[in-house]
Amino acid sequence: MKLPIFIILIFTYNLVFANWSIYSTTESGKPVYMDSTSIKRNAGNVDVWVMTNKDQTEVDKNPKTKSHATLIRFKCREGSFSVLQTYEYSDWTGRGQIVNSSNNPMPDYEYPPPGSILDGLRKQLCK
């Protein structure tokens, strides 16, 4: 039982002390953060943590969570992506308690919409 708690603490520590910087903003002006220190490249893939704060409408529907961090894997040669891990937090910008987490919530790879923030991130990281 101690090992899973240890693993959760490692992930929590890494995300809380991540180097979040604004990568882009949505059309509504909501910042999209990226942790540039989390970028990992391996065999044509790039993994990166991104985070957003929920907008007030989302918070009103579920006041327990205010932000979420997502580990994304890009398959650079194919131009596709998958979500490997997600965490939802009780406070803004990844602070507070982890309220919910999911391993491999999107096991299939998809293509980001052309011109989207995700597509821009893929192009930047897969240069």
C-alpha cells in the first residue's frame, strides 16, 4: 500500500513544482499553460504536461475542481496525439488537492484540429 501512495506523491510533487508558463490562450482568453521542463522525446514521440483553469461555468457545475493538468503524447511522424494522464485540482493553476485522476483516459490516437492550440503545440514540439 505504501508504494502507490509514494507514486502519487511523486506525481503531485512534480506537478506542483512544475515550471508552468503560458503557452497560448483560448478564444475566450483563458490561458493554456505548458511545463517546458516536462518535455520528453523518445522514438519519434514527444510527451508534455499542459494545464488549464476551468472557466466559471465549469466550476459552477463542479465546484470541487478548478484546474486540470494533462499529459499529452504526440506521435510526431503521424501528427497525432493521445492523452496519457490527467489530474483535476481543487484550486486554480494546479494547486490544492488532487480531486480526480485518470490513467490513459484517451488510449486511441487522434489528430488535432488544424489551426488549434493543440496543433500549434504539436508543430512546435515536433520540429
